[in-house]
Amino acid sequence: MAIGYNSALEVVALSDHEWRVCDGEVEPGDARRILAYIEKCDGLYEVMSMKPMPCVCGRFCSFDDALTRISADRESGVNRLAISAG
């Protein structure tokens, strides 16, 4: 199920603890559309950025904190999130 986060991000629930975050301004079918994956793990939300290549790049205390960071990095053109623990 896809849910909108803001006008630019689309969040797709993959399970009860995993989500795919896409750039809503990139055409479906374009691999650049996928920005990151979020997984709830040990009470934290772990973000795996897909840019410039897949890497675990942050852990956040809340789902909203993870999305806020993905959105901010998308807006600023940052290709990788910095390691964060909330």
C-alpha cells in the first residue's frame, strides 16, 4: 500500500516493519525513483539509502525522523545520509 508523506515522497509499506521510500517526482519504472528503504529493527528505524549505492546509513528514534531526513537529503541533493542515532 502506498501512502504519501509529502508532495515529493511516496512511502510503500512492504510489511508491518519495512517500507520503501520513493521520489514521487520521478516516473514509475525509473530505478532513480527509489530513494531508500526503512526497516524497524530493535526499536529503531534503520534507513538504507539507495544513492549513490545501497548502504545502511542511519538509525532514527522514530519513523517520522527517518522520513524527515530522507526528505531533507532529497531536497538538498545529498546522495548519502550521515550516520545518525536519533
